[in-house]
Amino acid sequence: MTDLLSPNGSIIPPLGWNSFNCYGSSISEEQFKANVDAMAKYLLPHGYQYCVLDYCWSHPCPGAVPNPHQDVGYTPELSCDQWGRLLPAPERFPSCVGGLGLKPLADYVHEKGLKFGLHIMRGVPRQAVFKKLPILGSTSTVDEIADVESTCTWLNHMYGVNMRHPAAQRYYDSLFELYAGWGVDFIKADDLLADHPGYYQKDEIAAIKLALDRCARPMILSLSPGPAPLSQAKHLREHATMWRISPDFWDEWPKLRAMFDLCNAWSPFTGGGRFADADMLPIGRLALNGPVGNPRQARFSRDEILTMLSLWVLFKSPLFFGGDIPSTDPETLSLISNPSLLRILREGINGRQHSRLEHWVTWLADCANNQDIKFVGLFNLSDSTTPVPILLRAIHPSPVLKFTNVWTGSQQLITENVFGPNVPAHGCLLYIVEASACGIDTTPDASL
């Protein structure tokens, strides 16, 4: 797997864009390329790299529905090769014609200086089991390794794999040989974590990780959907770069509020190149082809967006923009590319909830390369403006601290024992705090 290093040597989580929040299961090649172009223009300069094609890319005509099932008789038939491996549907991805698969699309992404990500479902296609297709490099057939009792509860395209069969690992190895040949840089592997109690697919996660390690190309491995079980934190860190800690996250305040409990619980188990994932950022233009609700501008208020971004970076979650980039407003793009915000993501370590009292929540993170710099988030989860206090000695023992507001750039020298600014409803104030004898530079500009 791949680790990403910031200039100061700290390991940073992946940054990118994912097609799910704006196009669900039905994105076309044209729509995907339009987002690649916009990402290269607006987000690549700020460190966003991964363009991820989410689920059902082998389905010829999914439509604007959340989860397009196969009907009786395995119709519509998914695009598949003679070895039981799913291929892109030519009806939606015309560049794949001629057996090229997704390599032309990955090449397009790479030519823009970006990296290509791909969603996969665990298991083997049901239609390949029905046809008893052979497994590449094996004398066994797909039906022999299928566990027909192991199925996804929300998409019926696949059967699980019986990893006790000697050819089971060979099937997963063949998948990653295919993806490496296409030029895939990031795999989002789905239906592996937690849909209900006891669902954690430990054996298939290990098989996917082994297949990835054996293939000829380094890739990020992301596991979905959440909530991942805390009891499997060690196994997840050993097998994945990132893993989902929540169910699908959408632009609703109750879901954002609930994320505070999840981030608090997972904070001891994230960082150091392995990241608990708070899910994509559902902001900008959403649901243009489904999957949840009508086409819309995200329902979060600006204060709620700032709360979400502040929590994600203090927690050190991967940042994957979920909106349609070409039609997203410049202000939203400026928020996710804020240099001070991304500095916290790059340099922050040991992010943790410092306190929670009723609707007041405070988070702290240390700076990887300077013990006199701290990152501080003051969150107000209530429905009205209120002060959110924090003791200065909880941040740093220095008697004078300089607070720089991440969003406005304004600075304050604070010497009181308690800092308690007013925070708007559902909002956050995010600061870079320095123990600094120099204070705020008030030297007049000689050019004026």
C-alpha cells in the first residue's frame, strides 16, 4: 500500500474526489472526465490527487436509483470477461471498447497529473457463478469458490467468496492483476465492514490485501461501508489505508452531530499512515443522478460546513469531495482548499476530543514539527450562538498565546486563563495557536 508524506515528513491522509454523492451508480465517462478536468484545475494545486469512480460501472443502464439490482435471469447482464471479472459497461464508458477496460480512462486521469481510483464490491458476480466461468490461472471455476449464502443486503450483484477453497485467493489475485494493468491507484472495496452485527468480512479483507500486495502496482486500499467495529481496529490498521467509521454520510445536521461520537471513539486508532475515514464531504452540487434525494445544493449551512471540515482535519480523516466539481460554487471550493485548513491536515497529529459539556465540544491536535504550535477547534452543537470556553493551560503552558483564525486569518493575543469566544449555532471556530513571544506583527507596511 501507499503512504503519502508531507514536506515535513508526517504522513497525511489521501485527498480526492468521489463520484458517489453526485452521480450514485450511474456516472458516465463524459461526466467523470468533466470532474477530472475541474479537479486538475481547481483542487490539484492544493494537494487533491485521487479521482474515484464509484460503484456499478459494469452496469449498462442503472438509472438514478440508489442500488440497481439484477432481476430474475441476471438481467441486465453486467459487463464481464471470460474469467468472471467485471468490466466497464461500454454503453457508459465507450473508451473501453476493444478489450481496453478502464485503462484509457485511467490514462486520461494520469495525463492530468492525478491518480485513478476504482470502487469494487467484494466477491464474485452471480452471473459468473451461474455460467461456471473459469478462474484465470486455476483449474477451478467461479461457482466452486462462491459462498451463495453470503450476499450483500443492498446490492444483489455478487456472492461472497469461500476463502477456504484453494482457488479463492487466486480469483482475488486475478482481479488485482487486471486493475494493475488498467493503472488503478486507489481501490475502494465495499460490502466488507458492517451492515449489521457480525458482518465484518475478515477473511475477504485479508484476501484483498494479499492480492493487492502481490500485484505489480502500489494502491491505496479503502474499506466500506461503515460503521466499522472498534473491536477490529488492529486488523483494519494491518490491512487497509483507510476504513469507514460511519454509515453513508449525507448533508443532514443529525448525521454531522453523530460524527462527533464516532470520531471521539476512533481517535486513538487513527494516524501514522492508517486512517479512520469519516466519509466523503457531501457539499457542493449533489444527487445529479441520485442516489439520495433530488438534485440540489448541499443542505448544510455555511457554519455546518465549517464544523464538518474542522472536525475532519482535526481527526485527520481523508478528505474526498463529494459534489460535482464543475457546477460547485467557487466559495465551496475555496473552503476545501483553504491553505490553513490543509496545513492542519498535513501537520496535525494526536487529534483528540479535549472536552464535551452539553453542547460544547473542544478538540485539540499537536503539530508534528513544532511543540509550540497547537490546533484548536471550538464547536457549538446547540441551536443558538453561545460561548465555547477552553482553559489556556490545556492548550500550552505559555502565558501568552496567539490565536489565528483559520477562516479569516485574524489574530488575537490571549493572556486570560479562559478563552471563550461566541460560536454560532452548529458552528465552529478553528485556530492555529502559537506560544509566541513576538506577538502579532503590527509593523506598518512601508509601501503604503
